[in-house]
Amino acid sequence: MAAIVGYGAYVPKYRIKAEEIARMWGKEPSSITSGLNVFEKSVPSIDEDTATISVEAARRAVKSSKIDAKEIGAIYVGSESHPYAVKPTATIVAEAIEATPDMTAADYEFACKAGTAGMQNCIALVETGMIKYGMAIGADVAQAAPGDALEYAAAAGGAAFIIGKEGIARINATVSFTTDTPDFWRREGQPYPGHGERFTGEPAYFRHVMGAAKMLMEKMGTSPSDYDYAVFHQPNGKFPLRVAKKLGFEKKQVEDGLLCPIIGNTYSGSTMLGLAAVLDVAKPGQRILAVSYGSGAGSDAFDITVEDAIEGYPRQGIRKMLEEKVYVDYATYMKFRREFK
């Protein structure tokens, strides 16, 4: 059985308020914030991208877990904004944390669930004995066309998880629910994604998140009341609360991992950052349900039990980290995003 050995997270300090974006496009700010339940989002600095975010999260994970990075046998970086079309981000991370060349590395893409797909691969490699430790990273510098509805939430951030045999949280089981549901896409060479607007809800996000969650609970013989925390992918601040209610979870089970209202949708980092925030406050014996979602479409679900080792673990303090922020106006935001060409 595999376990989470350690985790690390990073979110850029810069923020832009949803009302500033709305002002730029002549929208009513209250309609945006109430409609999406997103009040501000993280903005990558001009020198930050998926690679730098991944490296920072990975370094924090290694430092906190107190393992030797040379014992990491696999590194997978999930993102839909890799800086290179042909050249892996994973090798940049491996070099930065001084991992051994005796390892496997790859970049993953599956919209916002590429990071959790990497976690599943690490779990399999650890459980078969092929590697001692594996690292899975979900990180993004999310793209959105100026003026598009996605712009209010598309954010930046990421988290890294180290998987091994023993650690701070036991991974009891994982399942996936996958179909060909094209609700969100970006063709090669196109700078911004397209989306099916309302189609992204019921047939896409809700069907897959609920499908994976129900499959997992049926497999484990559990119900929502058996979990202390639930983390769902956060494309906005409303969908996770809505899907939780549909499944029978209470709001209090979701709140600790719900970060989207204050940092936006970090895409591949979304579910993993939420899980990291929960591990920041969880106690031994508590149980977590985490479900990712990636457009295209699929969800990965995890049943996790917190171990006694969490007590001695140097928690990331993600909520505290997010308090250190600097607000920017729309012009600075555009400059940071290199939108002026």
C-alpha cells in the first residue's frame, strides 16, 4: 500500500481582484463574484511559469519530507501550460532538486487532472516495488483569452506530492472515471482554450466528479459521513460546493480545502493544492476524499487516511502563505502575462 510521504506547494504572491477585471470589460463586479464565487486570483510574475512553480513546490516537498532526493525514482509533472511543446518540465525539476539520473520522468497532460494522474502512476510504481519514492506535481499558469469568462478564474500555482510505502497519510484506494466529453480544448498552436460554456457543467464536471466519487465510496463501502474532509476540483468557487451537496457532504467538510475563491483556478494544481491545505490541518485517523477533474474528460478519486506521522511533519501553512500577497492592476497583469506583443 502506498502513502503520501510529503508535499509542497507554491502560489505566486501577486493577485488581481475579479472586480478589476470586470471594470476593464465593463461588467458588473457583483455579478461576477456572486456568479463564480471567485473574488481574486493569483497572477504569475513575469519570470514565473509552470517550470518555476513546479521546482519551488518540489523543493518544499523534499525539504519537508526530509528524504534524499536521489532516492526519488520517478517524477511526473502534470500541466496544460508546460513552457515547452517539446522538452519536458520534469527533467528541469529533477535537476533542480538534484535527483539521480537513475529515474524515469515525464510530462503529463489531461487538462486539470494531469497531476493526480501522475500520483496514480507513482502509487503503482511504489506498490510494485519498482521505485522507493515517486513525485507527482500538478502546476499551471492557466490560459484565458482577455475578456473571456475564464479570465476571472484562470490562475497560477501548484503542488508536489512525494509517494512512498510509509508516510503522513495512507492512500487506501484510487479509482478513475473517464469518457470522451469535449467540454474544454485548445488546439496545437492556439494561445487560448475554447470551452462549451454551460456544457462544462452537468455532462462534464458533475458527471465525472460524482461518478468517480460514487465509484470510490462503493468500492470502499463508505458514505460521505465517513470522511472528515472532501476536496473537489475547483474550476470556480461554486461547483465544489454544489457537487459536495449533491453527493451528500456538508459544507464544513469542504471548506478547508476550498481555495478557489481567493486564488482562482490553478488548473492542474487545483485539487492537489486543496489536498495540501487539508493536510495542513488534518489530524491522525481523519479520512479524506479527494476528487480531481480534467476536461476531455475524466476524474481521479482518492480515499486517504491521515497517519500518526503527520504530527511531526512541518506543515506547509498554505493558508498563511496565501496571506502574503501584492495586488496588481489590469495593465500590470497583462504585462506579467506577456499579453502585449
